[in-house]
Amino acid sequence: MTERRPPGMDFETWIDRQIRTARERGELDDLPGTGKPLPDLGNESELSWVKKYVEREGLSTEALLPPAVQLRKEIDRLPDTVAELRSEQAVREQVGELNLRIAEWLRAPSGPRVKVAPVDVEEVVRRWRDRRAAVAEAEAQSASSSAERADTDGTTEPASTGGGGRSGPRTWWRRLGAWRRRTGIEPA
């Protein structure tokens, strides 16, 4: 515990003496920031500490934006957001939830004037289907080209054929995987 200021001693003199004796004992050596310039505090706004805190903690600054801008950004990111979803129902629920928040904001808009309108659910679902079909087709082409390369190299034996000229289990698994990707149904 620090000692008390002696009566009759000037407060500033007492503090200077405390610092001097601590420096002589070496207690102020190797402190963080020693020898570094002080940060420029001259041109900061009154809420600059919030920005520094958010950056230091690695948080997203999107929560600090006005609601209209947040909604606009969500609308712009919607195709990438729904691309990860497995079923059409999940896509419809995601878009419906976003449209509810848009409708709430339209009832009592605040902040800057940014064009925000409800999203067309059917259009988003159509684009989601097209994107999934394109991905499934690309995967099927990739799988068939790798199977052809393996067959021409002679590194794998062709699957045994059953009756009717159908391929063996490898083709069945490929068809099952394509069906799962197309329908979004996962095994129980």
C-alpha cells in the first residue's frame, strides 16, 4: 500500500517523489509501451472508443449500422445464405423471416433513406434450385470424368455387371448421392 501524503507537503511534490523513488527502484522498467509514441488523440470523434473496442475484440461493425442498411446488406447476401440450406422449406422460412423484419421496418422507418423492399420468395427459391442443379451437374461430370480416367488407366477394375447391363454398386451410390443433393433429404 502506498504511503500517505505527509501533512504540509504539496500534493504535486509528493506525487513527483513517489514516481522518482519508484523509478530509482526499477519498478517502472520494462512497462508495456515504453519508448513508444502516444497515440494521436487530436482528431477523434466522441464515439471513437466504440470503434476501437469493436476492432480490438474482433467483432463485426455491422451491428452498429442503421436498421435499413443492415436489411439491405442481408438482402444482398441472401443468395449465398440460402445456398447452404438443404431444403426448399428452409429457404422459404429464411426468406419469410427476412421479409417479416423488412415489413416491421417499413411500418416505422428510421435512419437513412435506403431502398428496402420485401424479397420475392419464388424468385429466391427458383435461383436456389438452379444453383443446386448446376452444382449437382458439375459434381456428376467430375465424378464421371474421374471414373473414365481411372478406367482408361487400368488402375481400377470395372464394376461387375448384373442383369440388364446395369453398373455395379459404385453407380448406385453415385445415384443415391445425387438424389440426396437434389432433394435435400438426409438419411435418418
